[in-house]
Amino acid sequence: MAAPFPDPSDAPVQRSPRTTYLLVDGENIDATLGMNVLNRRPNPEERPRWDRITTFARKVWDQDVVPLFFLNATSGQMPMSFVQALLAMGYRPIPLSASADEKVVDVGIQLTLDAIADRDADVLLASHDGDFLPQIQHLLDEDRRVGLLAFREFVNGQLTALTEEGLEIFDLEGDADAFTSALPRVRIIPIEEFDPVRFL
């Protein structure tokens, strides 16, 4: 007697791999690093290593990453060497322009967060800015992981409060290892992260 045909319902369900959208507010990260951490304009070697950030974004939830880097191009000029470097690291640079008084990068990120709400994907936002609070709250209402990548001590207080609703906050230096040398930060250090050698 011939074997019965396999029941299609017994086959494992093939799901498309989940994606993390990494949205980088480069202006905000750079300004916070300069004004709050270094108290001066950062030198090139003091800025984050953006390739390390994509590596961290890929590892944190163990899934593919689409890295988007938002740039203010209202002046009509683009920093082409930086754009080329971003492209070489796999980023999609998004140069935006608007009127001089419009926070064009913030608007671009807000629109992108709204668009992600319609997708089955997770979000990691590199910024400290409270302007994204409504979009982050909305994303947290969905069944998705939402993370913030920043200097913890400078994150907007209302965003920090969203950790109770599931927002994960990752430190650019401590968690993502985005810098090649230790920054002169004064911050609360969880004892399990304390390395006394850094202070000797």
C-alpha cells in the first residue's frame, strides 16, 4: 500500500527573517558628544565608530540590520567623504533639506518611525532627543522591540521613563563599544560594569 501524501499543514512555517531598523540622528549624537561629554568640538578620532554601531545593532537582537543615517543637507552641500565612508560601512545616508528654521533631521526620523509602525520589524534609534517621544510610545504599543542607543546620562527624561513600557536603553560607550578610547564621562556605573583599571 502506497504511503499517504504528506499533510501540508505538518510542514514547518517559513517566516521571513526579522529586521532591525537602525536610525541614526547623527547631529544629536555629535552635539551631545561635543557639548556635554567633551565640552568642545570632537576630533575625528573621538567620534563614534559607526561600523561598531551596526555590529552592535546586529548582535543585540540577533537579526539583520538596515542602518539609516540622517544628515542635514539644507545648505545644499553634503560632506561627500563622510557619505562615502558611510556607504562603505553599509549605511544608507539620507541627506534632507528644508527651510533653515526646520529641524529637518528630526522630521525625517519622525516620518521614518511612523512608516516602520506599519512593518513587522524592530527599531534601534541612536539619539537623546525627546522630539521622538510620540513615535516611540506608538511603536511600544505594538508587538516589537524598541531600543535607544545613546549616552545614558543625557537621554531625555521622558524617554527614560518609557523603560517601564519596554523601551531598552543601550549605552554608546559601555554597551556598543563605539569609541576607541575612554571618554571623560562622569556617570553612574553599575558595579558589574565597573573596571577599576580604567581609573588607575
